Amino acid sequence: MSDTSPVQVTVNGAARSLDVSTTETLLDALRWDLDLTGSKECCAEGECGACTVLVGDRAVNACLVLAVEADGLDITTIEGLGAGGDLSPLQDAFLQTGAIQCGFCIPGMVMAAQALLNENPSPTPADVREGLAGNLCRCAGYQRIVDAVLLAAEGPAA
Amino acid sequence: MRPFAYARPGSLAEAFDLLEDAEPGDVRMIVGGTDLIVGLQSGKIAPRLVVDLKHLADLPAGIAEIDGAISIAAPTSLTDIIADERVRASFPALVDAASTVGSVQIRNRASLTGNICNASPAFDTATALLIHDAVVVLTSRAGNRRVPVADFVLGPRSTDLRHGEIATAVELPLPTAPMGTKFARLTRRRGVDLATLSLCCAVGAGRARFAFGAVAPRPFVVTDESGVLADPEAGAHDRDRALLELTAQARPISDLRAGRDYRQAMLLVLSRRAHEAALASFHDGALNATPLNGG
Ligand SMILES: Cc1cc2nc3c(=O)[nH]c(=O)nc-3n(C[C@@H](O)[C@@H](O)[C@H](O)COP(=O)(O)OP(=O)(O)OC[C@H]3O[C@@H](n4cnc5c(N)ncnc54)[C@H](O)[C@@H]3O)c2cc1C
Ligand code: FES
Ligand code: FES
């Protein structure tokens, strides 16, 4: 058996049709079938958050969703933030606070932070830490990352 | 991952057809996939068929109050359970326990039924479910079977789920008398770490109970028959003696998270703290017997 199945997804606002194998994850489909390589693969088991995308309004680990399960889902990746080549206010805040070092964890961090801000536009530092507890940064930039999210929260229309 | 077929039945009847047609070892159900996909990735699980339970028209996600119990449908995410006002009012310890599972991303996908069915020795919702006498509803073509969570989990990775059955809901009887509860957990770090041990304490009129997790092959309940732990006037010495008697019933093992003796010692420490909080909350009447206006 190595059957493929047709899958319809909305990615960053555009309807996409894919033919995926059951052993592919949503992360594989995004990266290899749709060439959206912003979402990163690191642990591939839900521990690090580098693959975080939004499903609807909620952050999920794309490495823990089968591509076939994603049929019908509305997905936003890091490529879907901002408009017309401009950074979103949250992305900009990451730059301003110097939160980005090697950058590997950042797409996942930004998406987890975006999900937090969608739900809670004025989080406390503790809320931010809890919202990002599933995201690891090996450059140890946590303080600046938290600062970035708080900065974006204060700014206009995060 | 080894190749497998994926099925997305639209009704329970369709799901039963798929389950019954498969050999018992060849089929796995999926809800959040937070255990299953990790197992598939590592090759520890290699089913021929994966059946998705998230699109059954007659088993939608949701939480309802039915006959004096809160019923949580299998496809409901931990995030939605944690946010539910009725659950928050009547089962704060379950909310605390569920809130410790993994991370936001994990809780957005993971289900309570999946947490139970996966039956890890350290699954975090276990002790709160046991203290509230939660029941798993097991549905097959023949009808429903209701099994207390305490009996459903047989041991590490082993449950009483029979071939052809789906765990369709978890039912939590609404407390009929005031009780104070407290969940406590020991981990090496906050966030995405399995529990070294976990427990839940419940204090009601004349009675205190504890559920212990990760200190025996399966979570279990112990009851203080002496009444000392429900007595706010009891001295610290008497309380500690009663707590020691209860925690001595644990059979912890040594593993990568902690040694046996450390677990046993910490079980007492956390039991003491949880008991104090549960007793105080019982006496403050923090948990109201009538749901919806507590919490
Ligand atoms: C990074 C990470 C961190 C985690 N941290 C914690 C933690 O701190 N504490 C904790 O307790 N858990 C933790 N977990 C595990 C937790 O996410 C799971 O136990 C989850 O609750 C399982 O639910 P699910 O819907 O994802 O189950 P799935 O993965 O979909 O299924 C799990 C198992 O149960 C079976 N199953 C699922 N639903 C049913 C059903 N309705 N009827 C019959 N069988 C069913 C499946 O076939 C499978 O064998 C973690 C997982 C990850 C990946
Ligand atoms: S790659 Fe998905 S959580 Fe690490
Ligand atoms: S910036 Fe390097 S891992 Fe976070």
C-alpha cells in the first residue's frame, strides 16, 4: 500500500489541491508539496514547536497532523503573515527587540505568539511564557522573544 | 512511517464497519494524533489502517450535561475542555491537570479520551478523573458499556478497550456534596515534560481521598478511613501519619525521570501540600455543589 489521497486545503487564504500519501505529515506537505519552507522541522514529535502553524485560529504542531487529516482545514503559515512583502507588526517587533538570532525557531515562535495574541490581545509576561511553552529556542533568546510579543501586543492592531 | 490506509468515516456505523472488518492488531483510531503520530513516526506502532474519529456526524465534539453528569465527547480537544465553564466550575482539578499536558499546540489537538486510551503510566488527567469517579463510555454496534476510568486502565499502554469498540465519551458525575480538590504534579521542568509523579486530593465531609499517578503500573485511589484528613482541627503529626499510611501504598519505580526513593519522598511532600489546599478549599466552600455558579 502506498496510496495517495486527494486533499483540499486552504493555505494562507488560497485553496490548494494536493495528492498526499498517508505517511506524509502536514509539515511535509507544506514544505515539500507547497514549497512553503518557513515552517521548520526539528524534533518531528511535538516537542519543539518549530513547525507551528495556525489551523483556524489555533496553533498546532504541523509535524503531528497527517496530511490526509488536513483535508478541509484552513491553515496559516509564517508566509501568510504580513501583506505585500511587508512584515506584520508581530514580525516587526521580533526584529526590533533583537529576538531573532539564528532564526530557526522563529517562524514557529511567531505563529504561536500570533495565536496567543488573536485570543488575548493584551497578555501578561506569564501569559506569553505559557503561550510559548511549546516552543524551544536553542540560541536562548527567550527574554527578547517575550519582549517582542509584549511589544507587539502594545502596538497597533497586532 | 510504515504505509497504512487512512479512513474518515462519517458516522459511528461506518466506523464500526471499518473496525470490525480489520484484524484487531491492524487498526488504530486517531483523534488528536499527539500519541499516535509520534508512535507511527518512531515505528513503534505500525497499523494497516488508521480510522479518524473527528468527522462522525453522530459523535461531534462537545460537552453536555446529561443526567447529573458532564459528558465530554471523544473528539473534544483539551483546550475546549479547559475553557468550558461547567467543567471549570465543578472540576477545577481536571482543568489544572489538563492544563499541564504538553503545550498550547498539543492541547489544541489532544483529546481527553485519547489521553486515557493511550494509558501512559504518567498520563496527567488520570488522577483528577479517578478522584471524580469518571467513567469511559465504550460504544460498539451492540450498544454502550460504561467502565470507570480506574478499571478501564489496566496497566502501562493497556486498557479494557475491546475490538470493535470506540471510547465515545468521558462522563464526570457532578459532585452532589461540597468537596475541595487539588491537583499536584512534579516535573523536571515546566512545559512539555512528562510527570515524575502526579496526584489529586479530594476532601469532603468526613472523608479524604487521593489518586496517585506515575507511582504504580496504573493510577489508583486511596482513602483515608480514619477521618483525620477531613478534620480541620487535626494536628500536623496525626495528619502526617495518615498521609504516610496512604503514600506507602504507592509502588514507584526508578526511571530516567526520578529514582524510586525520591518519588516516594516527593509523593508525601506533594500530598501534604495538595491536602492543605483541598482542605482549605473545602472549608471555604470554594467548590459549590451546584454547578454553573461556582468557580
Ligand atoms: C510533545 C508532547 C508532550 C506531551 N505532554 C504530555 C503531558 O505533559 N501529559 C500527558 O498526560 N500527556 C502528554 N502528552 C500526550 C498527550 O498529548 C496524549 O496522551 C493525548 O491526550 C492523547 O490524545 P489524542 O487525541 O492526541 O490521541 P491520539 O494520539 O489520537 O490517540 C492515542 C491512542 O488512543 C487511541 N484512541 C484515541 N481516541 C480513542 C477513542 N475515542 N476510542 C478508542 N481509542 C482511542 C488511539 O488509537 C491511540 O492508540 C504529550 C504528547 C506530546 C507529543
Ligand atoms: S518539528 Fe514539530 S514540534 Fe518539533
Ligand atoms: S533563534 Fe536560534 S533557535 Fe531560536
